[in-house]
Amino acid sequence: MVVAIAWPLPAGVHPVAAILVGGICGAVVALIPALLKMKWSVSELVTSIMLNYVVQFFAIYLVSYHFREVSSSSLASLAFEKSSKLPILVPGTRIHAGVALGLIICVLVYFFMMRTTTGSKLRITGTNPLFANYSGINVTWIMVLAQVIAGGIAGIGGGAELLGMYTRFKWTASPGYGWTGIVVALLARNNPLLVPLSAAFIGYLNVGADIMARNSDVGSEVVEIIQGVMMLFIAADALLRGWKQRMIVKAAKEEEMKLKGEEA
């Protein structure tokens, strides 16, 4: 918002600069819970959720006291410079360059996670931190790095959303995209290449819920029930995998005891 309003830049450079600043701010904000986790083992989930309110009200402060459109009847910022807007890719729709940027980031994250040493360390740490620690991986550093990268990507996504869909900043409450992102990540099974499909499916459900609520007696909360059931199925799958692993270990121990008994 600040870059789009206060920094006069050429059309091609302006949105890039604004989105990069958004990514840097996102990384800095995400670094705070990561440092608290590294220094005092504070839960990064709790501190991240609490920090959301700090960032939200700081943004409202900036709008209210520095960038407010005084002629507006509601809390809204000054209009963004036209040079800061992301171009529309498909005329007559709201599909803008931020969509293409999101797809590119998904591909880049996939190659980072699957084709680089650091990405492999990150996956190992996420799957089993204890094993990663015994393998010589600096688990604390990897967790901080993951948090910072995720915060940077979130900031880039927020900047692209703002500059592609809106002409001014006017949020007084969080739109809740973070919780939607959790559902998308679970549905994509942590595969970056499946995130666009998962996000499109969740978006289709949410838009369909609004249309359904306006044209019928069925409430939009039905979609939340569907999302909750999907999360339960995903959690059940993980639970069953753990149960299967325990059964395999139990059978192996019984077989080992049986062989020892025969040898005796």
C-alpha cells in the first residue's frame, strides 16, 4: 500500500517494487516467531496467530493517520497510483498477473523442495525433526529458514492480491486467507504443484457457497462442513498410516521373538 501510493515509479517497475517490499515485510514479520522459537522454544503457531493482530492494527494505524482518503465515508486508503496496478491477463475477467506469479512461485518452491539440498533438509525436518537432528541437520536453522521463506511468499501473495484486485487498501479485519491456506496445504498434501488445483477447488467451493446461499435456502456454512470433513479424512489417513506402521513393527518384534525361541 505504501509503495503503491507514495513511491512514484514507472509502470513496469512499480508493481514489482511494491510486491517485493510486501515480500520483505512478510519475511520480517515471520522472522519474529521464528526467533522466539529458536531462543526460547515458544510455539511459532501461537506467536504467529497473535502477531496477526499486531500487523493488522499497525496497517489500520497507517491508513488512519497517514494514508487515509478523508472524503471516504469508510476507512480506506488513498487510491493507488495507476502505474502500480497489475495488468489483467484475460480481458473481461479479474484474472491478473498475480495469478501467473502464484503459479510460477509454486513451480519454484517445488524445485527448491525436491531438487536442492536445503529443500531436502527442510522436508526431512518437517517429517521427523528428531531424525533430522541425529542426521546432523541444524533443525533450528532450518525451521527459521522455512518460517522466513513462508512469510516472504505470503507477503508476495498479499501484495499481488491487493494490486491485482483492488484500487485502495480498506480492510479493517483479516479476510481469513491464512486459515484457507491451511486447508489448501492439507488438501495438496504439501505438494507445491498441487496447490493451484487445491486452491481452485476451495475457491470454487467458497464462491459456489455464496451463490447457493443467495439463490436457495441452503446456508453457506455447508461448505465449511465439507471442508471440515475433508480435513478429518486427511487426518484419518495420517492416523491409519501410523497405525499400520505400529502393526508392522509389532509383527517384526513377534517374528524376532519367535526366531529366538526356535534357536533356543
